Amino acid sequence: MSSPTGPASGLPVRMPRPRQPGRHRRPEPLVAPEGAPALVLAVPGTPSAATRSLAEEVVSIARSELPGLDARIGYLDGDDAEFPTLRSVLTHAAEERTARYEQAVAAGAEVKEPDGPVAVVVPLLASPDSALLRRVRQAVMDSRIAADLTDVLGPHPLLAEALHVRLSEAGLARADRARLFTVATAADGIILASVGGDEAVQAAGITGMLLAARLAVPVMAAALDQDGAITSVAEQLRSSGSQQLALAPYLIGPEIDPGLLEAAAAEAGCATAEALGAYPAIGKLALAKYTTALGIAPQQPQGTPVR
């Protein structure tokens, strides 16, 4: 027999741990609200197995940060077979939401008819590219589905962190200034390569300033899609004293032909790091755009402190 105060045997009772009071209380984990819109990642560029793997990793990171998140992938140049287009993904999300509502009504449940956006579309871009964003916007309009479209992922301190990591992985930057770890091939000047013209260069320049603070070397942004821009910036850096240059792609990856990046690096005579790819910050920033659009997360993810 047990009593209201515990089992009759006198064994200890496992009681729920009380919540820690005060300002140091651990925050409650955030979960996706019931019936929340889908996060649809809009992926530019020619679809491929590598592109799909990258996009799936990004949405996997987002799901791990927000349990219950409905995250999907739509390709700007999809074929609706192996690679679903952004338009078809939005259409299917709307159809599934309607079907869930109708099933609930048929089962006798008292449910509110769904309203508000069906999805929040997040472009998989680090910097603004007006041509690509115009296509994303047109795909949303063509779907005739109520969907919110967010800004691109940058500029943000987390992208400066990601650039630093990619440069260190290529042996072009010290991984940690605090440990005084030296790299013989470390660059003394960084060219931040973006696509999207002048607007993209200006946005990349903001992240470039954060990267320069991390590395303590000059960083200048240039557009890959402008003839001679990378070479011109390389000449400016060399004229100011930098001799060992590195090209840091301010790109996720799918939005640019890899051959263009390699050709620009060869023309400028500098080594190059890998694109940002599925670095964890990309998934976190995509989720931050989604949650901010819904008003369920007041703050964007914070970057790591400069060392």
C-alpha cells in the first residue's frame, strides 16, 4: 500500500525536479507551435545529388533546433520528379494542411479552420542576389499560395565565424588566435567573393569587417559575377602590402558554378577556401529567419566572441 506521502515500504519517491528560480533558470526548450507554417528552403542553382545533400543537412540542423518543425526543400530549377520545384512544394504544403483540417472535421473534432501563411520561404543565399530573389518571389506568386518570403541569411556574425572555419580548414588562417597557433600558409589578405552585384558586395563587406576583426588581416569584398572584380581587389590588397592572398567564398554553394570560383582564384593568383556549405550556422540562420517571421523567437542566434 502506498500513501499520499509515499509508498508504504518507505522507499524514496522520485519527485519532479523543481524549476530553478531567478535569472539563471534554464529556459524552456522551444518547440514548433501546433499548425505552424512549413519552413520551405528555396535552393538556387542546378539541382544535383550534392545540392540535395547540402539542403537536407541544412533543414536537419533547423529541425534539431526546433522540434516539430515541418521543413521542406524546393528547387528554383527543379524538375518536379527527383527535385521538386519551389512552386510544387508550396502547393503540396497547402493541400496537406487542407486535408488535415478536413480529416479532423470528419472525425468530429472541434478545430479552427486554418488561416495565415501556409509556409515561410527562406532563400538559401548568404547575400542578396536580385535576379535569384526575383525568381523566388515569382515562384511564390505563381503557386498562388499564401507564403511569407524572408530576407537572405546575411550579413551576420555567424557567417564570419563560418568563413573563418573554412579558411582554417584550407590552411589559410589560424583556427584560434587565443592559442597562438600559426599556419605557414596563412593569408595576409582576404578577398570575400559574392554573387549578386554591388548590393551583394556591400552586404558581404559588413560580414567582411567582422572577419577582419577575427583574423586581424585586411578583408575586401568583390563580385564573382562582375568581370575583373576579383583581380582588381587582389591588386588593391597587394598594393597595400598584402602578399599572400586567399579567396573566401561568401556563398552557400549551389548558387554558383564551381568553375567560376576556380577561374577567379587562378586569375587573381590566390588560394581558395571551400564555400560555406552546410556549416551549422547556415541551418541556425535559416531557422532564425523562419521564427522571426512568425514572431516566436525575438532574437537571432548569437555569433561566437572574437578571439
